[in-house]
Amino acid sequence: MPMRFDIMTLFPELVDTVLGSSIIGRAQKSGALTVATHQIRDYSEDKHRRVDDTPYGGGKGMLMAAQPIWNCYQAVLAQAGEDERVRRHVIYLTPTGKVLTQQRATELARDYDHLILLCGHYEGVDRRVVDEIVDEEISIGDYVLTGGEIPACILTDCVARMVPGVLADEECYEKESIASGLLEYPQYTKPAVWHGREVPPVLLSGDHAKVDAYRLETAIALTERNRPELLEAWRAAHPPVEPKKKRRKKTAQPTVDTEPPVDSAAQGEVSC
Ligand code: ADE
């Protein structure tokens, strides 16, 4: 069964446009994924189809009310028609959630068959419906957007590309930037000289070991410059390979240890 994403939102057309395009759009057409959006307003029992109200206790802005979200959620469950074996998980996109990481996205792709995403708007959502239906609250970063739609698209894209059949080459996402622990090395395509800038000659050499070593070196340099905290973690996980101590024969002369060759495989593969 393809992995299923249901997105509850006040702006389904925004989400449909983003997720209906490019690789995720193609994956839906090929049947590798199912993505459905649901207009929360359609489930409002208010005669003016209102979905928001003022917060108790005062304060600025409006809150999304519990009732339309609850009814929308019930409709999603009914439409999915799943049995209890389906591993379902409900996520509320909010700036107060835990920040999304590649690691968490990988776990979501691995551990669940059905993700239901709730996009907040206005100043937030009545807490009671969050407590009633939501398993996890996720933020896409320490900044505030006008709503949860773009975060829901980002989360869906990030998780969906790890679903089998979505990317042409599944190996790619396992070894790429961030997943490997390092930022991805700079890449170049034809022509070999552009605006007077040359492609680094080693990449034209055809020597795969040298290319791998160069890519590792440039990935480390880039990570050090832009994300030093990632490099620190990567170094801790990839200690330099210790030279093997030669056993002394009883009558042998003392030996001199030489520097070990740089082993790019032991240092972590960075190419895809
Ligand atoms: N809604 C508004 N800002 C958000 C953020 N940073 N992450 C998730 N949902 C949000």
C-alpha cells in the first residue's frame, strides 16, 4: 500500500499546487504515494462557515476552533477506511513544535503508513483539539510563518522522497548532504570552463580515488565554514583510523610507525 498523506488546511489549493508539481506530483501519478488535502472550512457547523474565534482570557488575534478540525479529522479517518494495522500518526505543524530534522523525517518515512497533517492559522488552534487528536507537534525552524501550509509541504516533501519508488535512485538520499553528517561537496557540470572559471582538474582526471578524496576534503571544508557544529559531531563519529601496531618479534629491531593512508571509506562516503 502506498504511503498516504492527508493534509487538513484552510488553503488546500496552496498545498495542491506545491505537492502536485515536480517529483512529489509525479510520485502521486505513478501510485507511489497518495496525498489528499481537506478544506477545514467545509466542516464548520457555523452558519457563516466560520472556523475561528477570539481567545478566552483575551489577547490578540483569533484562534482556530476545535469543532471544524475535529469534524474534518473524522472525515479523513472515514475516507481512509483503514483497519488497526495501519500505522497512523497525526502531526500538527506549529512554530512551538520540535524542530524537524533529517533524522526525524527518516523515522516518519520508516515507521508510519499514514500521516495526517494539521495546518494551523491565525494565532493558533484551540488546545483541546490538539490534545484530542495530535501525536506530535513539529516546527520547520525557529521562525514564524503565516500558517502551517508551507511547513506541511516541506514535511511531506522531505518524508515522501524517502518512500520507496519516489526517487529514481534511493541510494541518493542515504548518502547526501546532512544524512551523511557532512554538507554535500560542490558539484560541476559542462562546460569545463565557464566565465573563465575552471572545473577543479581532479574531477576531470578519471581517478576515482582522488575524486573521492577531493570530495571528502571539500565537504569537510564547506561543513566547517557553514555548519561547524555538524562537523564536530561528524568528527566525533569518525575518529581517525589508528595505525596498526606491529607486533615485535622477540629478536626484531624496533619498527617505526608510518602515517596511515587516508581511508576515505572509513572517513564516511560522501558521494552519491
Ligand atoms: N506555522 C508557522 N510557523 C511555523 C513553523 N516555523 N513551523 C511549523 N509551522 C509553522
